[in-house]
Amino acid sequence: MHRGRTLDRHGDRRHRCSGRDDPKAEAFAAYLTDERHFSAYTARCYGADLRQFIDYLSGELGVEIDRPAEESA
């Protein structure tokens, strides 16, 4: 088993639907559950995907995320 991944019942590698906190991703997940009526699990998975995308973009563009500024926004 790889770190951050798990095997689903079909043997496919999928990312776990958790991760470090990100205020924008958490707000997005809350929107999905509260306004769009997604299940909590689906919203967490979308939030994890968004966190991974933010990490990817910041790495590719060489931009550092200012977490305290993001939390206060």
C-alpha cells in the first residue's frame, strides 16, 4: 500500500478522502454538503481533490501558500 492511497474493492488505487486542512477546500466541502446536498463523504473527497490540485499548482508555479492569510480571508 502506498502512502496516501488505498486499494478499493476492485483493486484500484484511489486517494484517501482526507488530508491537511485548507480553509478554501473546507469551505467548498461545506458548500457542497449544505447547499448542493452532496454526501459528507463525497464532499470530503472533492475537498481532498481540491487540496491536491492547489498543492500541484503551487509546486508547478513555485508559489507558496500563505495559510494564515487564507484562513482570515
